[in-house]
Amino acid sequence: MLKQLCEFCGKSMGQPDVSYRMKIELYADPAPPEFTQEDLERDVKAEMEALFAQMESADAGEAEDEVYESYLFTLCGHCRGKVHHWLRERHEHLDDLGLD
Ligand SMILES: [Zn+2]
């Protein structure tokens, strides 16, 4: 049987270990940003032109990376537990702040 490596700690996993997959997706918020009066008074056309010029000069791959990134990790049970606790703590912290 093929052994798998935990991509966080490097542990070699085989029977009877359970391996876990963690998928991370990173992309721009599709919700439109809210405009303030100050935003509306800015020269949007000039800013858009400057942005497009910047995008054209940027490497195509680099621009794509900013739109959508996806990663898949293989974890051992120990690292899965660590990630789980970190995510839960982070979420509870945001709940406490009322930002979630
Ligand atoms: Zn691990």
C-alpha cells in the first residue's frame, strides 16, 4: 500500500492512520463594495484607466492568482486537530468581536 505524507508535519501515514484533506480557496469577495460620498466624488474614470493599465502590465499568471487560488493539503490526524482548534478559536474570537 502506498504511504502518504502529512504535508504539515511530514509524518508518514499508512494503515491504520486516517488521512485528511484540507482544501483552501482564496478569492475576491463577489459582493460589491459599498461606496461612500467621498468615493463618488473621486475621479473614478481616471482611476479605472490607471488600474487597467496596471493590470495589462502585470504578468497574466499573477493577475489570475489574485482572482482565484485553490490549495489541497493532506493532513495527519494530529495536524487536522491543530487546524480544527485554530479555526474554531479564530471563529469564536470573531464572534466575540461581533464581526462575523
Ligand atoms: Zn501532521
